[in-house]
Amino acid sequence: MTKRLIFLIIGFVIGLLSCSKDYVYRIEGELSNLEDQTVYAVFEKDNYKKVDTVTCVKPGRFDLKQKEGGFHCVTLFLENRKHWVTVYLEEGAHVKVSGDLQAPLLLQVKGGRLNDELTAFKKRVAPLLEELTRLSSSLEDADQDGEIEETTDLTARLADVNMRLSEEAIQYVKDHPDERASAVLIQTFFSDPDDTRKIDELLALLDPELKDFYVVRELEQYSARAKRTALGAEAPNFSVRNIYGKRFSLDSLKADYLLLTFTAPWREMCQIEDLYLDKVATRYSKEKLDILLVSLDHDAAHVRDALKADSIAWNVVTDSAGQVATLLDLYNVSALPRCFLIDEEHKIQMKTDNGIEIRETLENLFDN
């Protein structure tokens, strides 16, 4: 009996091993109205991303498996990256993503406590998300048709819906301070690079047990970065070379003010006109205002050639040696264009992406 029992146990263990999973994470999709059947997946963990793709075996149906462990989440990009949904990963949890791509905000992610909590919140605010989807579509149509009055009305109604969604998120955080979903909702609704007061206020409500949750750490780091470039803060110093090889830092710029402007590549420099930078550059002397353009271009020679036909002697820094990438991180820039007005004491007096605000601010400084 003993030998037989041993053989039975060995056989059972071997059977388990032979049937063991060949993946750490599994995400199944069941989506309707998905036209592009290729799904792009970006798995993330600390300072590391892994990109994968999967093709639907049937329309809207896919089965994504990942053998490597340690990932926090995966973002699924759908319809040629037009829409996306984030799945939070727990080893061993079988996750299912379902819903209608005509209402991407209402996609449901089930499997694992965090995904289930977030889906429960999404169901609770479903009427608001439906209204947000409808208003966004109407606003896009009104913009294309040039209906100014309708656009103004729709924009106001969208702002109201977003405010009500934010209020629902705040209430959830207050009611569930010990849930990781609260941290995700803070990140989703209150990641404002110009004002982190709400992030700080809501983080203070969370249970201390969540301090090691990676989303909480990211929010704390986000808040700290944003404070570096808050109005009145001392501008982060830097040292860069422009396209002609001349080195610049905050200390080397001798004008009363510096307009540090992050822009798209030079071939897309319609932003120069949108921001009124061409008018600003010709209106104010170098003693009053210096402009340093930080461009995403990699080819400095190309920019030098393009500038030969320009009557303005632009001071441009490109991304040779990764210097623009460093500045983007240093100044917490997540969208282009972005302008910082820095005074002679290196204090940030304005940050904006609005050309009218730039023009009016400078007029108030120099023309009054």
C-alpha cells in the first residue's frame, strides 16, 4: 500500500506539472464593433516596458498571454491606437475585457480585485460616461461644421459632466481610503501638471497601508515634479548646446526675462505663429526678452538649413545627445507646445500653451 500510495502521489504531481500554465498573465477580449483586429499591448513595471501584439482569432475576440512576471499593468491599444484601456495585473488572475468600442469609456475589465473595483465604479457612473461620450462626439461634429454657438454650449456641458465625474471620484476615495482603486481614480481624474493640490489632498486620505502601491508612489513623484515648475518656483537650471554649438544655461542668459518654449519639430513650427512668437521676437529687444526654443528635432543640420531663410535669428536647441528629453523631464512637460516665462531671479512667472496669454503677459510687463 505504501509503494502504491507513493506512486499515486508522484503521478499526481507529474500530472499537475504537465497541466501547469505556460503564462503568468492572461487577458481575454470580447469586444463588439472592433474594426481593426490587431491589439497592441504595453506591459509596464518599474522603469521597464514590454510591447506585444495579438490578433483576434474571431472578430473582437483575442487571448493575450504573457510569460514574464512582475508587471503592474498592461495598456491595450485598440482601433489602431485610437482607444485604449488599462488592465491591472495580478499573477494568476484571469482577466476579461468586454464591451462595445462605440462606447470605449464603458469597457469593462473583470478579474482581480482592483479591476473589479474599478469596473464597479464605472458601472455606478455609467450615465455620466454615456453623456460624456455623446457630448464629445457632438462637439467634434460641431467643431468640423464651424458651429461656434453650439461648440460653446457643448464645451460648457462637457465641463459640467467632467466636474460631476470628479465629484464621484472624490466621494469614492473618501468612502474607500483603503482600496487601491482610490489611488487609480486620483491618478485618472486629478493629474493636473499645473495644480497638484487635489492630488495632495486626496493622497492624505488614503490608508498608510497603500503607501507601497506603485500608483501612490507615482502620484507622489508626479506631485513633486509639478511643484518644481509651479508659478513662483525657482526654475530648474540646465546646460544645453544650441544648433550652432553654443552652450546656454539659466545663468548665461542676461535678458530681464527668458521665454523657454518647448515645441514640435521644426517642420511643424506653425506653433511659432500660433504662440505669436514671431511677433514677440521682433517686438522686444534681447535685453528685455530672450527666447530659447527647445525642439524635438534630432537633426540640428536640418534646422540650421531651415533657419537660413528666416529673418529671425532663432535660438534653437534640438535633441542631440538626448538634451531635449532631459529638459522635458526636468520641466515636467507632457504636451506641446509649452512655454515658461522666467525672470532674472530665475523664478517662473508664467507657464502656458496659449499664445494670447503670452502676448498679454508680455504687454503688461513691458508696455504699461
